[in-house]
Amino acid sequence: MPGRIVPEDFRALYRDWLSLRHGHAAPFQSALSAEMMAPCRAALAMVEVEAPFRARYLWVGADLVRLYGADPSGSYVDGHFSARIRREVLAAYERCAMKAEPLYKRRKLFGVIARYGYDRLMLPLTANGQRVDRVLVAIRPTDPRLTDAAQWRADAPAPYGGRVD
């Protein structure tokens, strides 16, 4: 997967994550250092995966807060996005957590007028060594000019979710 990851800082984060596995399916969250996350910290979010499956934002980086239009920290992922986007996002979190499998996608969204793309890297983590109960997610628009929610919401079909490619 590292060769497919386009943003270099995401690729470096993935390599660091790999180095922490030590034979385990998912590294311990406590093994992640601030230095490892620093290059892309503003584009990161930590998501708690509850059993039975439900995903909740624990903290969200500043760039993502601007892109979402509000800070979703503390809220459940299923309370956000259009129904179609929500299904795709929740399926990705569930796959990452249940299979202890890192995921990377370069997505395209189609608004009414423009196309929007983003890179998403999802890295499974464990707090207690029993199961994946955290996912570190890195998200960044492919167009560096896209920096806040107002830019894409003005073009998105209601309620905020264009066609996904």
C-alpha cells in the first residue's frame, strides 16, 4: 500500500504505523508519538470504535474542522454526511476495525458544478491489545485551494453530499 499513498506525509505516517506493529495486527495507540503525527496533525482525527460497532470522533485536527464546518469531536460519525456518504464512511471504519486492516482511498466527489477529491488513510489501533478500538484517520483534499466547508457546500447537492466516484 505505501506506493499507492499519494501525500508524502501520509505515506510517512503509514510507514511509522507499520514499524509499531511488532507482530500484532494493530499497534497500541500509546505507541504513536506526537512526532509521528506532527507533519499531518491538522489533517488527522482519532475515532473510537465501540462494540457493538459504532464510531465516534475523539478529536479532530484543525484542517478537518474547517472542512467539516464545525468540530465533530465527541459526536458519532453516523450523525454526519449524506446517507450515501455515511454508508461508505461507516463501512470503511468497520472494515478497518474488524479486519485490523489499514485502508487508503483517493476519492472523487461530484458537486453540481465542480469535482472534489480527497485522500483518506485509515490506520487501526488498539488501546488495550484485545481488539481494534481506535482508528487514526488522515484526510486531505487533493486540491490545496479547498480549505473550508463553505467552498464545497455551496456546490453540493443537499444535504451535503454529491455523487461519489
